Amino acid sequence: MTLPRAVRRAFATLPVTEQQELEAIVALLGFTGPLDENLRADLREYVRAFFRNLNDPASMAQWVSDLFPTGKPMRSLRDVEVQVPVYSRGGTS
């Protein structure tokens, strides 16, 4: 199941839907509380992008990992997002 064509065929045969996958991931991660709505919204967009890429007939993806919206996996711990300031309760440093 490393090639998009095989995953596309399996998802169509089973069938696996976008909503089912989203619900399974949300349950697996335990994002079920009211404070997790933003995380669920992010996951919804992530899963939607994956399914859109999976079902795109013009996709040039060679591997299933190419279908994910992030593009490439993190290869270094230096591959992080923009840093934000952190303040302690004792004041600024």
C-alpha cells in the first residue's frame, strides 16, 4: 500500500470515506473534547487535502507520502515552525 493507485483502489473497494477516516483519526488521538475543536478543524482540512490529492487524476504523486499536504517529512529537529516568545510568571528574561 505504498503506491497511490493501490490505495485509491483499496479505498474504493472497501469503501473508505473521508468522513470515516477523519472520525477514526479524531478518536485515535482523543480530540473529542470541546477544547479540541481547532485541532479537529485542522485534521479535517488535512484529511480533505489527502483525499483530494488521492483522487486527483492529474496527480504526479509516486508514493502515498506524496499525497499528504505537508509535502515532505521533517528530516531534522531544526525543521520547526517560527518560534514564539515564551514568558514566565516571574517576568521577562
